[in-house]
Amino acid sequence: MKVIYIVALFLLAGCQSTKIVTPKLPDTVKESDISKVVLFMESNLKIGESRVYFGEKEKNYASFAKKGKKELKLLPGEYKFEIWSQGSATHHLEAVLESNKTTCIRIFSNTTNLAGKFVVPLLRNLTSTHEAEVVDCTQIDEHGEDSVENS
């Protein structure tokens, strides 16, 4: 019985690390070969929601606890980003980053079954609490605010 309890607790709490890391770029890379990513958390978290993390391959590059904007520098290429929060399924976002270009990503709450998540809390593990999409950067420039919190 104790084993079942521990496994259930592990599944409910999620298994990803919450440490934030800065993406490492090789010393030899030129500034013109770097791709900039601008993240925009659309709104403050709702009651019952926890911090939102953004990263890839279980490495977290940024986190948000409220509305805000953050910038990252990454190498160009194809990425499968992960957006997640504790006790929630991970949302995956594929994006192609180009050299010397800015890619803007909007992070927002998934409202499809918001009420169900509070009535049946286990639904949080089956659906992502937050989602993301690549958007035109003018959407972020118009509505974005710099986040005052540290990643």
C-alpha cells in the first residue's frame, strides 16, 4: 500500500526538474548566427495554477508566475519546446529558429476544461494547463511587458 501511495504522489507532483538553466552557446558562435526567442506570458496565472516553465528536453530556460516577457538566445535549428507546470501534462511546441532572426512565442492558459480541473483534479495530469504558439512579434511588442521577476 505504501508503494502505491508513493507512486501516486510522484505522478501527481510531476517528475520534471524546476531548475532554470541558461542555454549554453559555443564561444565560437558569431552574434549574427544566434537566434533570439521572445517569450510572452499572456496573463497572470489563475487561482490554483502554479508557475509555468518553458524549455526543451527537460531543461527549463525560463519560468513565469505572472504576465511578462523574457528573451533567450539559442542556436538556429529545429526545436521541440516544452511548456509545463506542476501536476499538468506537458504542451509541446515545434519551432524552427533562424540565424539572426527573432521568433516570438505566446504562452497562454488552456481554458478547454478549466472547470473540470477543479472538480476532478486528476484531469490536470491529462491535459496541459498552458499552451504556446509562435506568433508575429508585433503582437508581443504591443501587449508585452518586461517581466520583473528573475527566471
